[in-house]
Amino acid sequence: MGMIGRAAGRPGARRRDAGREAGQAAVELALVLPLLVLIVMLIVDFGRVFTSYVALANAAREGARYCALHPGDTPGTQARVQGELDGRLVADTAATECLPVAPGQPVTVTVRATFVPLTPLITGGPITLQAPATMVIW
């Protein structure tokens, strides 16, 4: 008779085996859980970066629209960009400028912001996001 026959003959053999399987599952969970948490954090970070970039692109578009209507008004353009971001993201307003150009010429407004990820060890720290937008002055 093999091991199966002997284990089947003992009354407490099945209970001990069930305890070993539960312990094995706990060890496997302890080994896999950090990797799963890291993957979830990276997915959340990707979503946050994408959302931040979309907000930055919308703010740049709004700033370019304002600059096209008011050429040369850099403080007004910066205020319009910050108003569009509505506190969701802090833009580097020094990089945002509205140059005076002639009618029929394009004006480009670039908005930059620093994004701090949840997983700085993987990404290497803060990331600089940049979104340009161009409109023609009429």
C-alpha cells in the first residue's frame, strides 16, 4: 500500500493536510501581494498622469484662445490657464507667455506642470508634463 492507503487509514491525516495547504496559500499570497500592489499603484499613477495631461492640454488650449483674442497679454493668459486648471494641478506660469504677433499669425502657448507620482522609485521622481496649443490671431 502506498502513502494514499496509509493516510486514508489515519483519522487525523486529512485535517493536517488541509492545514498545510492553508499555510502554503498564505505563503504564496505573501510572495505575490507586493507585486500586485505595485501593479495597482502603477495603474493608478498612469491614470493620474493621463488625467493631468488632459487638464494641462485643456488649459493650454484655453490660454491660446485667450492669447489669440488679447495678443501680448501674458498676465491675463497665465491667469486664464490657472483658472482653467481650477487648482487640480499647479502650472509653472513662468513658462506660459503670450507674445504680441501680427493678425493672421499663429500664437503658441505652452503650459508646464510638475507631476509627483505615487511610485517615485519606479519612475525616478517627479515628472514634468508639457502641453502646447496653437491658435491663429484674426
